[in-house]
Amino acid sequence: MKGGRATNGSRDDFEDEEVAKKVRASLAVHSSFWPEAACLDIEAEVDGLSQLARGGRFRAKTLDRTPLRSKYFFGYGYTYGSQISKKGEEQILPPELIDPVPDWIYLKLILPLEEKGLVPEGWLNSAVVNDYRPGGMIVSHIDPPKLFARPIFITSFFAEGRLVFGSRFSFPNKGGAPETTSPKCVCPMPRGSLTVMDGFSADGITHGIRPQDLDGRRVSIVLRHVFPNAPRVPQPPTASNVVAKIPLPLAASAAPAWGVESALPEAREAGHAGHAGEAGDHVACDRGAVAVRAAPKAEEEIDEFGRRRRKPGGKVSYEGETCDSGIPRAGTAAMSEKQRAALARLQKRKTKGSRSRSIRR
Ligand code: OGA
Ligand code: MN
């Protein structure tokens, strides 16, 4: 049924009441989940990322930069948009190409969710930072269900953004603004909010953000659980990646061998509405053919999340900055007592090699 109320920020939008009801029943927006001080702190950390990016300090596939938005993949990266030929073919990239989840994201974003009992400890193993400039967007899509468990958590910083459901995007003017159909539901995500997407809102309808849905520069940090058996970019055995299959003492048994399973037909079926290309903001990218950089150095053991584990107590390079492990890097905002204790626990677990934060499905 058409003719719902006009919605925030977009005077011309009229929701589809029935669809909007279903979206709102399966989507929770917690406003002020992060109060002002926490927002400022997290926003300073985000600005730190762009500085590291300018210095070229990230691994090959951590950062995907276009004029209107920068996308950072931590923990896991995946092929998407123009990098795939068909919806449903998204695949996890080799972990060597992606930086681990930074400690500040764990401490300031993931830990509060764990402490509130929203997720089991260790379950969130991927963080994507979307830094949208004014005029930026994300075309309508469904987060690939083969890759990501539900619920999906979206956090918002710097400015409000509105998530629009059921709006179709087209690009009649190459490289220009998109043409979009009226969304069936518009959900404001204010600065400092946590949006939890599950059920119908996650799987039954597409979501996206049009340029008019961003009130200036906005950063979202999307927190998700990547299935350990998600389809992966197939890697031919080479001298550099075969090491992951050899039971070296430091190559963690959890380190996935790049399987041939992703080449199987069932892994290739386009089973959902699709993570459509981020048209207008994508970069030309090699399709599937991902060069594997050198295997992790011996002291860089891989943990159960596919992240590189830092050598306890040693001088290590992290995000390109050298620091003593356990001590915040220069530029990192001061930590609270609670965060310090959590970081100490995290370091202890890493040192002991405990599996207590093993991936749960
Ligand atoms: C995504 C997504 C929404 C946002 O990255 O899949 O839907 O608010 N992002 O950035
Ligand atoms: Mn999404």
C-alpha cells in the first residue's frame, strides 16, 4: 500500500506502510549508543586511519578508495561490486591482504556490544569502515548471506545517515549521481547510533544510501561475523601460499587452506538479491585474480580469526606504526580503566593462545 508518511530529510519520499512496518519490526536503531565523548574519541581514531592510508601503510586490499568514499576492510575482506560478475559470487579474500581488526575497534566498538550481551565474545570478526564524503552513496544491496551471519551491526559517526530500503538505483549518467526510485522505508541512523539489522530488513529487502541521505561526511563502521566456511577466492598453490597448508609450529591450524570448494557450483549460485556494484564509486579491480603477498613472518602467528597475532611483548609493527604490544599507539585517544583491563585480557588470551574467543556460528 502506497501513501505512507513523508520521511526525514527527503521530502519526496513516501513510504510503503506495510513494507516499512516489516522493516521496522526487524531493525533496531539505538540512538546515542555512543555518547558525545565516545563519538569524538572514535572519530579521532577514524581520522587516524586516513592518515595511515595517506602514508600507504595498509595491506594491499585493506583500503578501497574512490573519490566519494573510502572503504577499509579489517579482519576479512571480500570481493564485491565491480570485482564480481554476478550477485551471489562474493568471496572472502586471502587474509594476507587484509589488516587485522585494530585494537581500538575491538575496545571501543565491539567490546561494548559484547558487554551488553548483544553478541557472544569473539563472534564479531570483521569490521568495515565506510568513510562517505558528501555526495557519496552505497547502492542498494543485501549483505551476502553466504559470507555474513545475521544480525549485522551498523554504527554511525560524524553525521547522520539514512538507510533506505527497497529503492532501486540506476546510473543513466555515467559517473554522475544515481537515479533512484522512492524507498519503501527510510530509517535515520543518527551520529552515535547503533543499527541492528536482522530478519526481513537484512534478507527480505535491499538497503542502500542515496547521496541525499548523508548529512555531510559520514562514517559507518559495520560489524559482522564472517562464516569460517564462507566461499573464498581460490588460490592456486604457490610457493608463497602453500605454507598455510604445512603444519608449521607457527602457522596456526586455524589458518584456512585456500580451498577448491569456492569453485564448486553450489558456491557459485546467485542465491540472493545481491550485493550490487557500488556503481559510481568503484575502482577498476582485478576480478578474482588476487596476488598473494609473502606469507606471514614466523613471529606473526595467525589467530583463530584469521588475523595476525602479534608476538607478545615484542616490538611489532601494527598498521605501519611501531609500538610495544599492549600499549596504545601514538595518536590513540586515552583509554579508560575498563578498556585497559579489556586490552590486558585480550593480550593475555593472545599470549596463552587460548581458544576462548574461537569463532562461533
Ligand atoms: C554495508 C552497508 C551501510 C552504511 O556496508 O553493507 O550497508 O551505513 N553500509 O554504511
Ligand atoms: Mn549492507
